[in-house]
Amino acid sequence: MDLRDISSPSALLRNLQGELAHATALSEYEAWWEREGKAISAAHDRAGTPWLKMFNVFGKRIDEVQCAPEYWKMLREGYTTGVIWRAMKEQSLKSSFRLGYICSFYDAGLFCPYTVSLSTLLPLSKYGTEDVKARFISNMLREDETAWQGATWMTEAGGGSDLGSYVETVARREGDHWMLSGDKYFTSNAVADVAVVAARPEGAPKGVRGLALYLVPKRRENGELNYGIRRIKDKIATRSVFTGEIELRNSEGYLLGNPEHGIYHILEVLNCSRVCNAIGSVGLMQRALADAIAFAQGRVAFSKPICEHPLLRQQIQERIVALEEAHALAWESVLLFDEVWKETPPYSDRFNLFRIVVHLAKYWTAELAVQTAKWCMEVHGGMGTLAEYGVERWLREAMILAIWEGPPHRQILDGIEAMERKGAHRLLFEHLAPGAEGRELGEMVRRVESHLTLPTDQREAHSEPIFRDLARFAGKALAQKMR
Ligand SMILES: Cc1cc2nc3c(=O)[nH]c(=O)nc-3n(C[C@H](O)[C@H](O)[C@H](O)COP(=O)(O)OP(=O)(O)OC[C@H]3O[C@@H](n4cnc5c(N)ncnc54)[C@H](O)[C@@H]3O)c2cc1C
């Protein structure tokens, strides 16, 4: 790959994906980031946690997040360019993900508001009643600066991995809508206009089977606030998305889909966010690599630029290959998602293939993003640890990419489950065969099949190495297919 392509996200997309639809919009979005967005994003990160103004001067609850006006400009640039509206207009998600990739190169945290907006729009368009769709969708699809934002709130204080045990929010039916009460502990894009929320309909059984998905707007029908923001989290990074805690108190909500399929609807939301996370991780990875290369070309040690020393030269080449393979894996999750996102349960084999690919992609790209960001700091030597040069930020951002939307263990165990129950590994191997080297493919098939015969405890205990190798293998085979 041409090194110049590494320094530009749209050039890398073109290089790896060929001729792009809406290439001008992508280049213009990138040019905007270079011209204005970069500086806004850096200042916003440095400013730290914003302030939550809970009351107006008359003591009325308003719950507004206060930060520099440039932040809202940066946020709105993505919405007007079409990170959300293009998905419905084009009935394809590819443009959203390409714009998300460019955004993530500059600010992976900012891709989160767009991610959760898309993850709200899709279930709303699939499972909302005609009345609910008429009331909310057009607001989310506005092409100007007034487009409504979405959010996806599942996690409560007890924990995010085990939603079945810890979602205590209850939904009580009242006429054509529901009233939700409970507390959500991690709520990204707390300033959203409408959110999808996991809750338990009154009287529903315990466990994941008793959960349903609701659409909850920020304002009640009478215009009053529908929920409160208790506080904004003070976190290490992804400051371009406001993560808060939300109090639902008899908050008006609308059931999405069939409550008996609630857990499937919730997992569809998570899977959309995982595709976004994979794209965001690769965007960040490219950025860290670009910054490392630029520094290594200018920094001189032992009489020559450090990038010309054999050890570093080799590391750079290996990182470029890893970037291509991670990109191929993440992009495959986009292409498959684009095929299956309209499916409803029971799902097809194509959906099961998507499931295994998205677990591999979410897991592996986030791990690589962390490793690449750490290496980028090391390439900068001591400078890498200084906030003024910006690269320490990529490691802070990457650490969160690995945890939200389900930490590594969740991706691994859910991926293994898809193999056991749905034979997803066989679908995957068939899919990868055109790009895979025959002997390597045979060896991978043998290892996975034999792993699946282990007793449950051992299968779980030893699942990480095999899942990691499968992800690497998939990325390599898919990159080969793309070349
Ligand atoms: C910045 C940020 C924003 C977030 N935004 C949102 C949001 O908008 N909406 C939302 O719903 N959630 C959000 N989350 C929550 C996020 O999805 C959870 O943090 C994540 O799912 C993990 O849940 P947890 O933090 O409760 O950890 P736990 O579930 O308590 O897990 C703790 C540790 O135990 C491990 N573990 C758990 N079970 C097992 C097992 N069976 N085997 C092996 N290891 C296991 C986990 O991997 C993890 O390492 C956000 C989180 C962060 C950090």
C-alpha cells in the first residue's frame, strides 16, 4: 500500500474498496475535518467532562449538557453530511459506515452518537407501529442541523454482560403506550432526542427472555422532559459522546416489535453497534499508524530517520498488513449487515454468518486498535506520553472501544455459541474458502471442530486463543479476496 494512503482515510477506503459511491461527499467530509474538525475535537477532548445544567433559573428541571458551541458544530457536520439520513434514502448502510470511518480516523468517540442514532433508527423502522414511525422517523432523517439523535440504553448498575439478571427497569402498559421506571447506569449520547431502552414488561419472567425493547423520547407528548439525566460520567476518553446516567420515572415509551422476541431485538441493536465499533476501531488504528509513520519519518536517531532502521521498518510493514486485514474483516461485517439488517426472527443462515463475522470483527479490531495505539505511543518515545502531541489520546479512546458493546469475553462466548447452535463456523469456512490458503483452512477447520467437542468448562476456558486465531485467519482470507 502507498504510504500516502495511510495518512488519508478516504484514500485508504478507495485503495481497499475500489471506486466509491459518493466519493465527493467523503472527500469533502475529510477536508472539513482537516480544516476545522481536528482542532475542535482536540480542544473538546482537552476540556474534559462537560457540565450538566440540571435546573433553569426558576428551579425547573432542564438537564442540559453545557460545552463549547464548536462541539455541536462538529457533531452536526456528520448528520448533515448524511451519516444517518443516507441509510434510509439509499436503503443501504454502506455510506453511513464510510462516513463513520472518516469520522473515527479523526475522533472515534464522535462516531458513537452516530452509531447509537443508527442503532435506534433501524429497529424503529423495522418494529415501530405505523403511528410510532410516522411520529419519529422523519425527525431522525432530517438532512439539516435539526436531525434528531438516538441512543441505546440497556446497561444498569448491576452489570452489562448479564442483562438478564440486572435489567430492573419495568414497563407498565397504559393505553397505547407504556410507562417505564428504572435507572440506566451507562447511557451514551445522554442528550439524545429519542432512545431505545431495554425494560421488563410488568409480570414478565426473570432472565433475558423477559426483556423487551421500547422507544423512549426525550419529551412527553405534552412537551415536558420524559426522563432525567442524573450526571455525566467523567471518563478517560470518548469525550465527544456524553455518557450519563438516566432516571426513568413513569417515562412514556412505545413497545418495539414482539415482546416475546425482545431479546432478539436488543441483540440486533447491539450487533449494529458492534459493526460500527469494528469500523471505528479500524479508523482509529489507521490514525495511530499514520501518526507513528509521520513521526518516524521525521525523527532522526543514529544518523538516519528512525523509520529506516530495519526493526522499525519491519514493524511498520507488519502494521500495514494488519490494518488491511482488520479493514477487510470490519468491512465484511458491513457488507453482511447490509444484506441481513431487515431480517426478523427466525433468522437465515446468512444472518448466522453475519453473527459470527461481527463477533470476530468487534473482538479483533478493538484488540488491534489498543495494540496499535500503544505501539504508536512507543514510536513517539517520551513525546508519546505528552498530552500536547495528541497520540496518548488514541490509546485512551481505544481502551473504551474494547469494552463497550460487550467486552472481549462476550464476543468470544457468543461467537462460540453461534458455532455450536447454528453451525456458524461451517458457514464461515465456506465463505472464506475463496481467499484462504488450502492447508491453513484445513488446519483451522480441524482446530475449531475439535475445540467444539470439549466439555463446556474447558471449551470456555480455552476459547480466547482459538477465537483470536480464527479472527486473524478470517481477516487474512478476506483481505486476499479484496486484493
Ligand atoms: C464509556 C462507556 C459508554 C457506555 N455506553 C453505554 C450505553 O450507551 N448503553 C449501554 O447499554 N451500555 C453502555 N455502556 C456499558 C457497556 O456496554 C458495559 O460496560 C459492557 O457491556 C460491560 O458491562 P460492565 O461494565 O457492567 O461489566 P461486567 O458485565 O460487570 O463485566 C466485568 C468483567 O467481567 C467479565 N465477564 C463477565 N462475564 C463473564 C463471563 N461469563 N466469562 C468471562 N468473563 C466475564 C467481563 O468481560 C469484564 O471484563 C458503556 C460503557 C462505557 C465504558
